[in-house]
Amino acid sequence: MSKTMREDLSVRAERAILVALQLPNTNADFDDLNELQALAETAGAKIVAKLIQKRSSINPAYYLGRGKINQLARLVKEHKAQVVIFDNDLTPGQIRNIEEIVNCKVLDRSELILDIFATHARSKQARLQVELAQLQYTYPRLRHMWTHLERIAGAAGASGAGVVGGIGTRGPGEKQIEVDRRLVRKRIDILKRELKKIDERKLREVSSRSDQFTVCLVGYTNAGKSTLMNALTSANVYVEDKLFATLDTRTRRWSLGQGRTALLSDTVGFVRNLPHHLIASFKATLEEAINADLLLHVVDASDPKAEYQIATVLSVLDELGCSEKNIVTVFNKIDRLDEPQATLRVLRKHCPAGIAISAFKREGLEELTERVRWYYHKPAVHLTLTVDCDAGKLMSFLKTHTKIHNTEFFDSKANIELTISTNLLGPLRQYASKFSVIESSDPQATEALTSNLL
């Protein structure tokens, strides 16, 4: 395969074959590769074929079995494919070996997501974050995949430090790969310094809102967060039926009625296996979620894999340190459901008090606003919990942060009657495996404690 093909990692207007390896411990459903197809189409590719292999282990050299790689080569030739996209992350050596056999460009899942982010980045912050993520992904792969830095100039471009050559850039006997690596490290340092300044400004901006009630929209990509934000605030946020249509955080004032207002923020959507360096690079973008008083977890109720997507979002929130926050689950796009009640019945096994809405048709928004007002008031809630007596941290939390009215011990457990402020329900939820709710003065409090535990 020519070097030029490898150096162009975009997939716009290219004929693509999708590939996945399904291992025994894989939780994701690869039967139709719907999500990878949506990602590839968002990047502009035309899907011409799909290939899935089930194996007990990864082939170190080719990821797939050698026979399957030969089958893939035949598919590439038959469909005149220009790119092969794996729904897995590959090593540089595996990419090189596969490309030699199939004779076309090979991308893995992380490279595809980075390409989409680079395409959709609009603000200076987003462009810098994308470039940093690209460079961090590329740096350890320089030896195996290419020898020139120009290919990874990034969404923001590389000037000065990003230019190969010039007097004094090469020592005696220094290889081009070493020049490239030094330049990449230098560019990464420059980007980190610029982003640190942006992060500090963002932190000051978020901190300045500490006297206001802040709400943040989170959820799987394409769940309808931007549409919901437009419906609640008339924000006129860009909306498109594509994955990662929104990368930049926007904050708007939301009238809750009764003379009360909140600040509502939108965030970048999540997907399964979101590259870790992307999460790190977009830390400032997600600062709104980290510091919000309340999270609205928007779920696409019409998606067949909604339950799996719920688990994915909660996993990312946990990685960000947001799992203990108060979360309201919002089942969106109910207008697309053929049997709304049956679907909601299944989803509410995980989120009993989840609110069903259609942001597009503006249905259910009053109930959602009422729920948010409930958190705004921060009333106290009366609960009776059954607690494991050996849960020392939980018992200490209850003694410190709640008013305990009565305690009855039996076997290795205790029934504790207490009063707790609603703004402490999130922190209490982190101990959910150690207690169960017996009685509650407010069903919404029970939802806040139990709905997101899958």
C-alpha cells in the first residue's frame, strides 16, 4: 500500500468495509455494527460491506484470523473499497500487517472518532483539544505507521513547532523518526499550555455561577440533547441527526417558572469505548457536568440498545467523578415508539421514575421542569433504610450528614429512619450496594437513589 494512502486518515466520500472481532467476554452486540456504521457515515463514508468474526482470542499479528483477513482482501477487491474500518482498537503492527494484505487504508475505532471530532470542531478550544488527542494517539505509533509529521498536523494546524526540517533540527546521525517524535512532543507541550489557560478561564467561569442552580445535559451521542436544550431555552443550538454533531458546550438560562431560573448546559455526547485520551482532552468541555448541581441524563428511548447506552453513559460519568451527583433520567424520542408503554416499562426497570418526553414535539416538558424545580428547592426527605451493619463508611456518612430518628438492629442489618437533604442524595447513592429503601416520603427521592443502578 502506498504511503500516501496511509497518511490520509480521513474517510470522507470513501467506499468502506466495516469489520469487528467479537470475543467471548464482549458485551457489545456486533450483529449489525449499527453504531460503527453511524460513525462511518457521519465521517462521510459509504458502507459497501461488513465482516464479523467470532474468536476466542486476538491474533497478535492480524487481529482477525489469517483466513478472515484473506476473505477481507477479497471483499476489498470485489467492492473496490478504499478503506477498512475496525470496530476495535488495533496496534500499529496489526494495522501495517493488515494493510499489506488488503492493499487499502485501515483505520481503527479511535482513529475514526478522532476524524469525526476534527471535522466537527468549531471553537478554538475544541480544535486544540482535537489536535492534542490526535497527537497523543499518534505519538507512540510513529515508528510503525509513518515517518512524517505533516499527516497529523491536526484540526488547528501546525505552524512553527509543527514544521519538519530547518537548520538545527537534526543532529549527527539522527533519523527522521526521531525528528518527528521531538516535534510531536514539542507541539503537545504547546497545546497543553494553551489548553491549561483555557481550562483556568473555564474554571473561573463555572465557579462564578456557584450562586446559581446549574443543570447539565448528558447522554449518549445523538440522544437529542441539543433538541431538548432548544425546546427548554430557545437556545437555537445546532441540531443534526448525526453522531457528535455538537462538541462545544453551550450554556443558556432556563426559566423554571414561579420566578426561578437555572443555567442549562449541553455537553458532547458519549459512545462506548470512547478513547481515554479524548476524555482527558475534553475535560474542560465536560467541566459543566463535573460542577453541575443536577444532571439530566437524556436517553434515546427509540434505540433498541437504549439499556446498554444507559450503562455506557453512567460508566463515563463515573470516570469523570460524577457518579455521585443527582441524576434525572429523561426518556426522549417517545414519538418514535410504536408501543410506548411496553418500551417504557422495560426501561423503567432500571429507572423507575424516568420521565418520558419528546423534545421534538415538546411533549412531557412540564413534568421535566417540575422535577427540576423539586431539586431546586432542595427539600428534606424522610427515609427508612435497611443498612448492612458492616458498612462502616455508610454508617459514618449517615451519622454525619443526616438526622437519624430511630435505629432497629436485626441479624447483621439495621433499619434506620432518617431525614436527609436532597442535595445529599447523590453522595448517598455511591453506597447503594450497602442499603435498600424501605419507605420514602417522596418517590422522587427513591428514584434519585436507585434509578441509575443497572
